[in-house]
Amino acid sequence: MRLRALQFFFSLAFFFFGARALLADLSLGQIYALRFVDVDGNTLLTADGHVTVVVLTTQSNIDQARAVGDRVPGYCLGNPAYRMITVVNFQKKRAKPTRVILSALMRHRLNAEAGRLQSRYNEKNIIRDARRDIFAVADFDGAATAQLGARFESADFRVFVFARNGELLQQWNDVPSAEKLAAVVK
């Protein structure tokens, strides 16, 4: 009986403390091989040779994600060595039909954002379809959010910059200035 009580106690301790440790903030200098699948079906990795900016946001903070994109340095635009991924945390589980509709709405919004980005491409004489360079992940179940060290139910806004090998170079809890962002991605 005593053994059973100890097993129960350690199980509870792991649940409360161990599960919390799994959702700890990511540490600068550590390598993270994170995997995301965007709304277009692309598999995106943080350790696949790209300098990757990942923005974790909710629907209510989407304008902050746009501000990060607007502050990405010009030399990153159209450059296949750089990539930005927006992870939209929907904060609660959604039924399959709702997921399909929300994913379609996200693709529609991405098409509109591609138009904005295409004008930046045109100003810099970049001959490339901007839509191919926009990536967004719809996190309906918390899997992507958990990889970034956040709770699914939270309204956290975070910006991460990963090196080509997946090393976390920097993270912010708000929109970084264009200068700070440029200093890290170069």
C-alpha cells in the first residue's frame, strides 16, 4: 500500500512539475530542431539551413506579427537563406469543420499580405512571387505553441530568431525594433 502511495505521489509530482518544465522558456544558445506544418502543407524546420524568424501570436495580436514582418531587413526579402514563420495560437481546440474554415481564411489573409510584400519586392527589383515566401501555421491543438515553450491557452506574443542550425539567437516578448531584429538576423 505504501509503495502504491509513493507511485501516486511521484506521478502527481511529475504531472505538476515535470509537465511545467516541458513548457519552459527556450534558452538562448541552445539548438532547437522544431517542426511546423503551415496552412499550405509545407513542412518547416528551424534547423534546416535557414535563418528563421518565428512569431508566436494569437488572432488578437496579429497586427504585432505584421509589424515584425514590416521590420525584417531588406536584405532578407526574397533571399532563400531567410524565412519568417507566423504561428497563430488559436488558444482552444477546434472541431474539424471549423479548422478547415479557419485555415481557408488564413490562406486568404496570406494572399492579401503577399500583395503588400510584393510591393516591397517590386521596390527592390526582386523578381519572385512573394506568396511563396509567406508561412503561417494554424495551431489548433497546442502542438506548435508547446514547441515554443508557451501554454496553449495563453495569449503570449513572442518573437524568436533561430540560426541556420536551429540555435536560438534571440527572443522577445514584444515587437523588436528594426535595428534589434537586423542585428540578430545578420
